[in-house]
Amino acid sequence: MKHLILLMALALFGVACLASISSAQSLVDQYIDYSRGDVPVMSDPRFAPDPRSSRELWGKNNEEPASIEGQAAAASEENRTDEQPMPVEAPLPAAPAAPADMAGNWSLELQDSASQRADLVLFQSGATVFGHGTLTQGNDSRLVGAVGDVQGEVLNLDLITHDQGDLFSLILSAGGRSTSGSFEAYRVLGGSWSGSVIGNPAA
């Protein structure tokens, strides 16, 4: 019995020695490979196995964000194109006020160094005023024609005598129950003068 136990112990010791020798031989082989420069390549799935593959992988990783940014920019540009601002309509201009009505019979006093009276019948079409009448100084009465226009609250009226063609250019207020203003007179033979005017509707 003792001999059998001794034999089993020797067998186990032999197996252990063989394992140690095999492990030592493996370490020796690795040492020899390192000394020759034959280093085994350790692959890591997180990294490229060689420089070329690493450059290609780096390029793909950089292209993807750029592509995403490009798509976002294109989408933003499309949204700006679709969302055009609504045109703002300009307010309509206010309608011009109707010209003052100066049609009717008028009696005007032209005052300078001497006084003259103009008795006129005026007609009106829109802003245009025209008519006829007489211009009297003392016992001398002359026929006159009248033409002018209304601009806002101002009546520009020219009186021209039929006999000599003298011109009386009047600037009068318009739109009231009476009128007043000034005049400039011009003679055909030369000379001019000025004065004031007051007037009222005649019966």
C-alpha cells in the first residue's frame, strides 16, 4: 500500500514538472520572437488594424457630421423659402377735397388810388371758373371776360377788358360767404399797379 501511494505521488510530480517545462518553453519562444522583432499583432475591435484603415475610418467619421449639418442647412433654407412674408398693402391716398363753389353773381371792389367795381357772373366746372361782367369806374363801364381756377381755398381769377385788353389778375379767398384778396393790373400800352379786393355775392 505504501508503495502504491509513493508511485502515485511520483506520477503527479512528473506531470507537474512537464507542465512547468511546457510553460517555460512557451515563455522562451516568446522571448526569442521579441528579440527577432516578430511581435504578434494584438487586434482591438475599437481601433483600425492598420494606418490606412485608420485614415479611412477617420474620414468617414468626419464626413457624417458635415453631411448632417448640410442637411440641416438645406432644411432651414427650404423653410425660409416657403415662409415668405405677406406683402404689406400701402394705404390708399385720401381723396382730394372738392374745390370751393364760386359760381354765381359777385360784386367786387378793386381799391387802389381810385376805386373800381366789378360785377361778375361766374360759372364753374370742377376747379375751373369762367364768366363775364362789367368793370365800372365812375361813369365809365367796360365789358370784361373772366377766367381762373380754384386751388384749395384760393381763387385765381383774371379779368380782361374787351376794349383795350387790360388785365386784372386777382387772388381771392374761396369757400366763404364773402371774399377778399389782392390784384395786379397790367395795361396793354404799358404800366402796372396793384391794390386790394373785397367782395360779396350779388343778388
